[in-house]
Amino acid sequence: MKKSRRRKRKSTRRFETASALVLGRARIRQLPAATRASVRWIRGLLLLVAFVVLVGALWLTVDDRFYIYRTEIVGLGRLSPDEVFQASGLPGLHVLWVRSAECEARLLNTLPTLESAQVACRLPARCTITVTERQPRLVWNEDGQLWWVDAQGVVFPAEITAQDTSPDAWSVRGPLPRGEDGELDERVRVALAELWAAGVDISPELYYVPGRGLILTDERNWRVIVGQGPGMDRRLQVLETLAADLEARSLTPRFVDVRFADAPYYSLVNDW
């Protein structure tokens, strides 16, 4: 009995060994030499590509040619190129890290005299900044503090120089009325726009008084309260009608108030 069991065990082991050898040969036969060579070639190619990418990334990172140290700026008038360049946030920045929209927003927030800004960059590190500066429509004198105001009512600090002096620019004196957005009060802006459109001769300057609005001195040297908000054409027509009547009676008023076109008012004795 013992011998037969031993024989069975030996035969079983031989069978398992033979099976393993057969399966191993089968597996080796499923991967011929040509295929193994192709696999090694592909692995080598992938390693080469990874190496080239790594070297290229390091080159882009360390080479100074890809960092921005100067730029072309188009459209400047009052601002200096260095001022715009520094405000853009581009100095020393890698060209691949440039986000044009962020640079443009930074320029407009930092330099309120800019109306628009556009940043464009290309390899290796060539950038162009195109700007449009706001054009002052008037100078507002607020107790000695000068402000520029453009046609849209945007207020920004004034830096008066010879090149900023314009024969078409108006001057307004008085407290500067601002809206919630910090820009010129909309009613005042509309009134000024209508006065500009009407071609009114303002000499030497306008005044602004809270509660009354804009006050001008006309060609007759009369002080005229024209107020604020729309309807300036109507008020100016009423002024001419009233002036014709006063001149026909040889009367010279101390002031004329045409804020309310249906009820104009004047005084021969009072300043207001």
C-alpha cells in the first residue's frame, strides 16, 4: 500500500513539473523575438521623449530670453512708458505665465487715466501694450484740488502740464459732486454735455453750488443759474427771452435763475 501511494505522489509531481514546463514554453512562444525588440524600442523612445520634454522645460524655465524685461507700448500721451510697464505687472514675469486679462485689469485699476488697455505676448518674450488715455473734458477745482473729468464723467487726479492745456477744456470751481461709483454726478454730467452740445461760451469758468447746480457767466456778464439735469436747451431759450425783456427795459439783474424753465426768476438787488 505504501509503495503504491509513493508511486502516485511521484507521478503527480512529474505531471505538475511537466505541465509547468509546457506552459512556460507556451508563454515564451506567445512573445517572439521581434515583438520583444519592438517593446524595447518603444520604451526607449518614450524615455527619450520624456528626457527631451524635461530638458525643454528646464530650458524654458532658466533661459532669460523667456522673461519679460522690456515691452513695446503704443498709444501713450501723458503717461510714461515705464509707468505703464510697471503697472502692468509684466517686469520679470515668464512669458508663459502671462495672463493678458489680469494685466489689462491691473493697468486700468492702477492708472485711472487709461480708458482701455490691451496686452499681447508671444515667444520668446515679446509683449505689446496698447492703451487709450482718457481725454480731459474739463478741470474741476475743488478748493485747490484739481481733478480731470472726461466726457463720460470719469474723475481722475489732474496733473496739469503744458501739453494738457486745451483751449476746449472747461473749468469748474466748487465741491465735486460724485455718484456712488465715484464718478461725476449723473445730473451734472448730463447738464455739462448739453451745454457743450449747445456751444455755450463759458468764460472764464463755471461754478457749482450744491442745491443750485451749475452757474455760468454769459456774454452779458450776467450770472446765470442753469442748474443740473436734462432740459438745458429749454432753459437757455428761456434765458434769451428773459434777457430781451430785461434789456428792453434797461434792467441789469444781479443774477438770473432759469433752473425751472416755466418759472424763471431774477433779482436786481440780491446776489442769490
